[in-house]
Amino acid sequence: MNIDSIKNGIVIDHIKAGEGMKIYNFLNLDKQDCTVALIKNATSKQMGRKDIIKVDAFIDLTALGYIDPNITINVIKDGVRVDKYHPELPAKVVNVVRCKNPRCITTIEQELPHVFKLTDTEKRVYRCIYCETKAER
């Protein structure tokens, strides 16, 4: 299999096998006007199997730490990797998770954004800013 390298963009690596499509949909990559490659079940020495996403553009990756902080993000400029990092847990996530509390204001006022703040870094717990309900993964 031959997948071209990218000139300027990002490579999201070390995604748990089978989770690549979830991240693809979350980042709305189907709506991007650029080349995107999703590689599923690639062989990995560390993980056994993994998914990889290559995007030939720069996009917002802020909430990826919420989805999986163990993934690796490689930034490519002029065909060379210039940065490699793991996403950090964001302090808050907006419209990534929906509040499940039927009494939450977001249920009644549907135009309100679903905002969750990080309340426990070690356990990766996020709570709704309106009703304090714990986000479900």
C-alpha cells in the first residue's frame, strides 16, 4: 500500500485500532477541502494495531485530548516533521459531549452550547457547567 507523504499538515498517530473513524467524524474531516487519509489497523510495535489519520492541512485539534490523550500529533511543514506532541486535556470542551441530565438547562434551551469543564485531571472527569453532571464517555 502506498500513501503519499504530506507537504504541510498533520499526522494523528497512535490512535487505538478501530477508533480512527470516530476521530475522523469528530473533526468533520469529510467536510474539509483537503486530502485526508485514514489508515485502519496498521501494524504497530507499541500497540499491535493502530489507526493513523493524515490531513494535508492545519485544523483545530484542541478537543483531541478529551477523546484520547495518548495519541501522537505530528506537525509537518515543507515535508519535514517540525513538532511532535501528545494533546493535553483541555480545560473545557464545547459541544463535544451532550449533557444527559434531563433537568439541565441545555435540554430546555437547545441553542445553549454544551460546555463541560475539567474537574479531575487524574480521572479525566468533565462536568457540565450548568448542572454539574458528569460527562459520560
